[in-house]
Amino acid sequence: MNIKLDKDLIPVTIYTDLPVKVQGFLHVIKTARLSDMLKSTFTKSEFIPVTDCGITDLETGKTSKVGFVLLNRNHIVIIYENKG
């Protein structure tokens, strides 16, 4: 059975405990908030999918573009929604 849910793309910036910043999109069920998504995936997976990413090495300033990355939630220090 294939169930498809309507989702919103939320632009986010994520800092990790490594010297790395990730900017990309989280896919969140319509009408849900970023905090709702983080709580609901907490018991399901250690990893958070992020798409259309820029991954910046904070020591060198070099940014790499990737289409998809799974972030281990245990390494996330700060996550926030980019507004505007």
C-alpha cells in the first residue's frame, strides 16, 4: 500500500556538533510545525531527511551542494526555520 501525504517544504538552517552548517528543506505534513515533525520522528528514526542542501564547512567556508542528506539527530545542536 502506498500512502501519499501532502507536505510543505520548510527552509531550515541546522548547526551540528561538527563544524558544519546545513541549509535545506524539511518535508513536513501540511499544517504541521517544525517542532511537530521533530517530535514525531523522534521515536521512529535517529535520522532527519533534508533535501536541496548546502553543506558548509565552518572551518574553511567551503559549501557543497547535495540533493539529499540524512542528519543524525544526535548531532544537531541548533535548528531553525528560515523565514522571509
